[in-house]
Amino acid sequence: MAKNLVLTTDLPIGKKSSGKVRDVYDLGDYLLIVTTDRISAFDVVMPNPVPGKGSVLNQLSMLWQLKTSDIIKNHFITADLKKYPEPCQKYAEVLKDRSMLVKKATPLEAEFIVRGYLSGSAYKDYRNGKPTCGITFPPGLVESDRLPEPAFTPTTKAKSGHDEPITYEELCNLIDEELAFKVRDVSIRLYIRAARIAEKAGIIIADTKMEFGLLNNELILIDELLTPDSSRFWPADCYEPGGPQPSFDKQFLRDYLESIGWDKKPPAPELPGQIIVETSRKYQEALARLSPVLK
């Protein structure tokens, strides 16, 4: 696993841009997305990569997109290296298992979180008597409780710093009312489908983040989907409302960073070896559990 560790890529195959985790190459008609082993928390990239993480994210995202394409079209074209453009072929060792060729779309200027359980920032809002994205949850809930119905909680898409929660009405003003309605409907349908599938793998999807774009004026799903980076995955057999839950995602890393009192501003601290190893193990277990029910 460590042999194939990829912190960043610098391939001479097209114009490159980089996000927190992915390196994206513009190949003209298509994009090549390479998922590295970088990991971020609180919108800051950690100095240490997590072995195997990029492969897990790439494979899970691909499987979920194939499994949900009847709900909405997505950007995925192929992850078969033999079908990549010829200039990519010589970099097969780097690209194997951690890349995909995708359609170009114009991203919507927002991100879309669907919550099925009361956790994370939504629980902090609830504890402080505040609504989340304009939604007031019923009284009497405890941390990690299942919500009466999935909640659609959009955020801004910050180019730097933290994304900010917005209400559905603010989303309508940002991207158009008709488009906002469609995004909300599709996001909730995707969450409900995914939650039912994950149940078969003994996993609760507490919440998940999605992104959408426009291709020829048609709404499509883009970026990653239902990975341990974009979702909270809880083991169903350990679920007990009333506090934080064990997980197969980067909540473990967030908890560590909060325990050491980091101020959540760059630069991020060096991660201890045991934190890296355990984070990698959790990601690998998510893939091992979900792959059989997604194929």
C-alpha cells in the first residue's frame, strides 16, 4: 500500500488544477480526475497522506455513480485505463485504481448535504437552539438521533476558508428556484437509495455531501459520491443515540485534531503514525463492506 502512496501528481498530459484531495487534468473534451492520498479536515489539507485513501475514494465513488445513474445522470465515463487517451497510457502505474475520465460540466456554486441523523454541525446548532439552514428539528432529540425525515442542508462553495450554511430560499436566489427544487429532490432521492443499500452492508449513512453541474443545460451529478470523505458512515451494530458514534470516515481524524486543541487554521499539525494507520484502516473497511452490495 505504501509503495503506491500518492501525495500529488504532476503529469504532462493537460492543464492541471488541484483541490484539497484531487488533481484534475483538462484533456480538452474530457477531464481526468486523479484522487490522491491527501486528506483534509476542517477545510485544511493535512501534511501527511493516508495510504490507500485515494483508491478507496475513487472506487467507491465510481460504484455509487453506476448504482444511482437511473436517478440522475452523472459525469462518469470510465475508469478503464485502456480506454484513456493515449498520452495517459504511460502513467498507468500512477493512475491505476485512483483515477476516472469524466464529462466536463459547469459546477453549481453550492454544495448539498442531506442529513438523516443529527450529528456534526447540525447537532451543534440544535444544542445551541439554532436552526440548521433554516430547518428547526423537533424538540427532545439527542446527538446521533435519526431525524423524522432526511434534511436538505445546502452550503456555499468557498474557494478558500470554510463553506457556509445557507437556507433553501437563499439557494433559490443563488442558483435559480426551479434548479434548486430539482437539486433538493434528487439529493434526497439519492440519499434514501444509498441509505437502503448501505444497510445491507451494516452501515448507517448519517449524512452525505453531493455536488452537481450543468452539461448542455442538463443537471448532472459531479465530483465524488458517498465516500468516507463526503459522508458519515456508522457501523449499524454499534449504533446508540446519545453521543458520537464510531465511524468508517474521517470523523476519527477530526476527533483527534479537536482533542489536541488545534485552531483549525493552516498550517495543520503533523499526524502521528497511529492516527494515519487507523484512518487508513477505517477507509479500507468502508470499501470492503460496501463493495459487495454495490456490484
